[in-house]
Amino acid sequence: MKVIEVDNLRKRYNDRFVVDDVSFTVEEGEIFGVLGPNGAGKTTTVECVAGLRTPDAGAVKVLGGLTGDALKEKLGVQLQSSALPERLKVWEALDLYASFYNRPIDPMALIERVGLADKRDTRYGKLSGGQQQRLSIALALVGNPRVAILDELTTGLDPQARRDTWELIEQIRADGVTIVLVTHFMEEAERLCDRIALIDSGKVVAVDSPAGLISRIEHQQTVRFRPSGRLDDDALKNLPEVTGVHRDGDRITVTGGGNLLLAITTALAAAGVVPADLRVEQATLDDAFLALTGKKITNGDAR
């Protein structure tokens, strides 16, 4: 079932379209990623979906066409720039937001759910970055929504806090909430998202699963290892899967396609050679974005 339908969405600021003919659908129960560099139009797109901005053209349908208060009851939103008064306590924030809804989740149960039970009386300004993000997620969920939009959720977090937040997002999806995740982190999108809309310069470049996006590009596999003994390069060069063999000191790099790793390990076993420090490099979402847009996202910026 489609819970979000975006058709030919356009939004202009002054003389520039920041969202230019964007279309995609989100299926119930999935984590749908909106991925692209800063300034690509991601936030404006989801703000139009959430009813916070009015499109200049196109159509947005959420949960069959809900609008106004009916939409507010079913859609939770965590915005990129959201913040709370520094002296507001965790329980006070949840209690306040719960009052906005007809059938909210029990705020105290939600505090437990997001791992903030021991911080319930802590003021917002005293929370760590990861704890503030957990509270932001809780505020997006307190209305008991069917769909949650989470915008740049892990920006500024340290690696451990980011991974803790990823685990929480996966738990929320397991509870039946459909999630729209706006991000510029490739690793985040590749780990969490069932499908991704790649957005660049206000346009959707492609919509597919992470694996599907990666499979669209021609990218050779690379296998690196150190042989345990003498090895004739021809034993590898003659394999149909291999396109190149290169030596750098005692390390061998083999490129190719198909089931390259199996072909190499079989050949090494036949030669009585054991590969040490074996590493396999596959195409990544970074490679797919670069191939599809001609740009590479570095620290959130496309270059």
C-alpha cells in the first residue's frame, strides 16, 4: 500500500526551482531514504509532504489524501533545525507534545522506549547530541503516527551515537511505523533504507533499493591479498573473471567481474597458496551517486 505519493512536485524560491518535478512513492512499512547533498532540495521536498510548505506545482497525497488535523494525527515529523528551550526537561517536552494529539502514546513509556529513562528529569540543554536526537525521535512518535519523517537525524553525532540512533530507527520500523529518512550520509542510507530517492539539484536522479542503485553502474570488483608463497601471475590472468593483475611489493591486486572471489580462491588453492590479508572491494552507494550525477558527496556537499 502506498502511504505517500508525490507527483511532479515543484517549489520555487525567487527565480530558482529548489524542487523541480520530483516524483516518488513510499510503501507502507518501509524505510524510504531521500538522499543527496546539502542544498539538493531534500528538506523542502519533505516539508511539502508534511504540509509545512505549499508546492508551486504538482501533487502530494499522504495516507490516501489526509490533510489538516487528520494528517497531523497520523504524521510525525522531526525537522533538521528543530530545537527546544534549554531549561525544558525531557518529561516536560514529551508531556507538552503529547497534549497536541487525540490519542498519544504514553510519554513515560516512550521515554523508556527511546532509552532516556534515566534522563527524564534532565534539562534539554544538558543532554548530549545523541540524547537530544533520541528526544527528537520521541517527539516525532508521541502522537502515535503511522508515518514519521526524520530529517538529517544524525548530523553532528559521533560514530557511536549515530549507530545507536540507527538501531532505534530499525526498532521503530519493526513496530510498524513507515519512515521517511532524509540524509546525506551514504553509509546511513545503505544500512537503513529499503529504497532510496537520489536527489540532486532539485531533481530525482533515480529511485531504487541500495543494491539496485549500485547494480546500475559498471564497476569492477577488486580483490587484494598477500600470497603465502610463490605464485605465477598467469594462474590469475588466465581466469575468465579476471581483467587485471597488479603487484605492489608482496601484495597482489586483482580486478574483474562475475564471481571473482571464488575464481581467485579456487586458483590459489590449486596452486597451494594461502591468501593473507584478503580484502574484497565492491561498488558502493558513493560509486552509484557519482556515476548517476557526476558528483561525489563529501561531508554532505556534492563536488
